[in-house]
Amino acid sequence: MLSLLQSQTINIVGDGSVCNPLGLEVKLSEEPGQLLFCAADGLFASGQTFIQAVSYDDNGNIFSNIPNGEALKDAEDPVKNIALGYNAGSPTWDVSNSIFIGENAGALSWYNENMIALGTNAGYAANQSFDLIAIGTNAGRDGFSGMEEGDYSIQIGRNTSSSGFKNSILLGGSTSPDNFIVNTKDNQFMLAPNIVNLRFCSLDYELPDYQPSGTTTLTNDGSGKLSWSGYPTPLLTSGSVPYIGNNGKLTETNSNLFWDSTNKRLGIGNNTPAYALDVTGQIRQTANTDLIIARTTDNILIGISLPNSAGLERGFAKLNTQTGEFRLGGGAGGYYPTFYSNGVERIRVSVDGYVGIGTNSPSALLSLAASTTARASLNFITGTAPTAPNTGDIWRTSSGIFLNDSLNVTGDVIFGTTGYGGLRQSSVWTYLRSQTALGFCYGSTSNFNPSHNINSTGLALGGGSTGATALLDVYGSTTSIPSIRIRSGVAPTSPLDGSIWYDGSKLYLRVGGVTKEILFA
């Protein structure tokens, strides 16, 4: 504790340092309650030069006593305040436990408690300010009406003055509160548009001029948009993609969302992406629009390949971007594509290229399922005949079903098996033809039971499968069936030679233009 007797002087000799360049004399004033701070004797030509006088009173106030600018002058009921500077705290009303340092610091303020105002006009005209710290020229000026006990405000920087930010911290240097950085008790953080960079860094004192190191910077583009440089560690792990979780907080879960920056791959539902986009789970598109994969390179096949424990399966639907060709593939050897509807397989393309419709075991290029009582295997819809049908064309009109083969003129139709057998219909004739023999069969079983046949010689009636040996070869009768029977009728009006007829009583034969009765002796 330093004690001074009246007129006793203590010399503080200057050592040339920043803190004490000149040296001072400190002594009690002739007036009670004052300390005089003067320049050391001999430092100025006029000798001791008055610098400052500091007074104190019975209410615990300490204040500078400057002629025509006494601190706390005209103050009403000040208690336990420190006011240093021209008109610091003058005038004030009901100010306690406050510090005013600087010209007009805290002047014209009232109902303030626990206030610190450092700087010219700092805290000037502030009212009802509780726990206010204002540092800088005009800091905290003209504000804070309506603050209550428990509220606070810290304003640091030139012109950081506003009445709208109680319970807040303002850092900056501007004439408008919209340009401050604000951190409120409501956990809100605002960066003004004209503040370009906000840095979070440590200082490396080994660098020249104490440059910051390990800097993470938020940069404002002037319109309120921020960009981030640097990264917060160890808050995030490698490959993490932060997102807002169900609790509304920023979080990371690499097994849910992962970015492989080395290979430029994104994993959704996994943290080991093997492709540019690797999704574990289902992908759904619900918008009423086309889902398009656009490529500009020619001859690119776009499809789906699915890996499994056995390797890479390449079941795919592919579109050739050059030719427009669309392909369906069944994967590796031994596999085949199938088509389902209503959960049931309807079409299969076998490994041999056979197509089965309604059957899963096609044995021909096209195999149709067996017909049922409800549906036929194949149905041709009625239409119009093609004007120039190709060989092999089949079509149906209201007149019937038609097939065109290479042996017929346009419009001829043939049904048959291999060779030239079958039923042929031209515009004039209906033909029934066989390459060797044509049989007429009967029976209700799958076996053929021929009764008559036509071969290259003639017609055999009753010969079964035995061929004809004459143009008309009638086999012998049996006890129940005659070989030939002519039923009764009327005589033809212009019978041709060779005609035979029976009128019910007589049998007639036309020979040489003459009708003769056939008599049997």
C-alpha cells in the first residue's frame, strides 16, 4: 500500500519503455481528496507541468478533476464509480458500481449499474443499462432502454451502439447494428453482410507479426452468403457428409452417408462405395416425369449390373445411344430372361434362343402353351388382307384364315405340313393335295384309319391304305356294304356320253348320243 503525506512527492523515473517513456511525479494536492499526476521536473521547460488530478469522495467515487471538464460533475447520487476523462460520467443520474474512462464516457446516462464504458463517448446517453460493457469510440451509445436486472450486453468496437441487442455480444466497427456480429442468449449467431471474413484460429508466436495459424474462415460474399475454408477437426471423420439428424442437430454417420474423395464415389447406406453412386437399399422415383440418363457419347449401353457373392451378375435392360437399339439381357452363361405379370412367369427366352409363351420349357423357336377349355393357344384377330403379303405371312379376315407360301400367286393360301401337302384355296379352286397319297380317314381316336385314298394313279374306294391301280378302283363289297350304289333320281335333260342314272325302276346309260336301258338277264 502506498501512502503519501501532504506535499510529499514520489518520482517515477522514465526508463524509455513503452509503459513509462517519460517518468511522472505523484503527490498529494493541497486540496484534500486529490492526487496530482505531473510530468517529472526538468522534462519540460516550464518545470512541473500539470497533467491530471484525481479526486475521490465519501460515496466511494473516484474521478478526474480537469478544469472545465470535471468527471462526475453534475452527477446525481453516484455511488462507487470511477470516472476518468473529460466530462466522463458528467452528467449522470443514479449510476453505481460503474467505470467511465474517456472523454464523455458514460455522460448523460441514467439508471445504470455495473457498467464499464471505455472510449470517447462510450456508453454516452445509455439508460437502464445493467451489466453493460462498452469498449470503443461511441460503443454502447444511445441505447438499452428496457434492460432489467439479469440482462447484459457487451459491445466492443467503434460505433457498436444499438438498443436492440440486450443479452448479446456485439463485435465490429460500423454505424449500423445490422453490420454487427451478434451472439445472443437465444443461441443465435449473425454475421453482417459487410463483414468479409470471420476467422477461428490459433496464434503461432514464432511467425512474423504474430500471424494466425490453423485458420478456419467464414467468408461473406456481400449478400449474406457464406463460404467456408479450412475444416473443423477432430469434429468430423474422414469421408463424413454432415447432415441434420432427427434431433435437429448437425451430425455424421458414415454408414448412412459417405464420400470417397480419392475415387470420387458416394455411398448411401454404406461406407465402402464401389461405384460413383453406390446405394444400399431401394431407390424410388415418385415424380410424374421421365427418369432419364443422358449421354452424348455414341454407342454407350446403359444398364444395370448387380454384384453378389458369386461375382457380378449382368441382368440388364440396355439402350444403345447411337442406334436406339433396346436390349434385354439375361446375364452370364446358363441364364435367361423371363417376363412376369401378376407374379407369374408368362414369357421365357431359353439359353438356346427358344421363346416360350405360357410355358417355361420351350422346345422350338416359338412354343405356345397348350390350349385349355377357356382359351386357345393362338388366336388371330380379324383384320384386312395385306395387298402384297410376304411368303409365310398369316392373316385373318372375315372370310377366314390365310397363309401365303412361296408356291402361290398373291392371294393363294395353303395349310399343310412339310412338302407340298395341304389345303389350298385360290380365287377359283379349292385344292386338297398330298405329295405322295391323300387319305380319307375316319375314327375318333388319335390313330389314322383310312377308308379311301388318292394316289398318282387314281381314286381307291374302300381300299383302306392300299393305293388305286386304276383311275377309279372300287374294292369289293361286304355282306353289309355294296361296292357301288346308284340312288334313284330323274333323267338329265342333256346327258353326256357315259352318263348313268337310275329313275327308280330302270337303269340307263348314255352311249353315242343315245340313251339306252341297261337290262340284266
